[in-house]
Amino acid sequence: MTTYRIRFEGPASLALGVATTLADAEGVELTSSEPPSPIADGAVGLDVTVEGASIAVGGVIDRIRDGLPPGSTIVVTDR
């Protein structure tokens, strides 16, 4: 298994759902999460660390990304 650091930036109201989706994804294990930090009016940055196969992690990130509103991002920042 590979470890990935993932960064979400977007509405505060979505941060918990993003973390939950990552934690519940098959083949992905959420190993740590920092508390969301404010980055703009109503927006937060959320950093999490997950372990899993690249196909599983990439798949869940793609699913999350497809549902994000304009201006929001989710990216792998390190592995």
C-alpha cells in the first residue's frame, strides 16, 4: 500500500463529507486528518493522509472531484 497526502479546498460545509467519503472508500484507509483551516470566507483547507492502491485512491478522488462546486479542489499533494 502507498501513502498519499490529499488536500481539499472548498466550502466548509463539504469538508466532513470529503473526509467521510475518503474514509469509507473501498481499498482506502484514512490514517490521519488535520482539522479544517479557514482559507477564505466560508472556505477551508483540509489535509488528510490515506493509504491504498493508486487505482482505489485515484478513483475516489475522481468521484469527489466530479461533485465539487466551481472553485473547489482536491489534489494529491505528496506520496
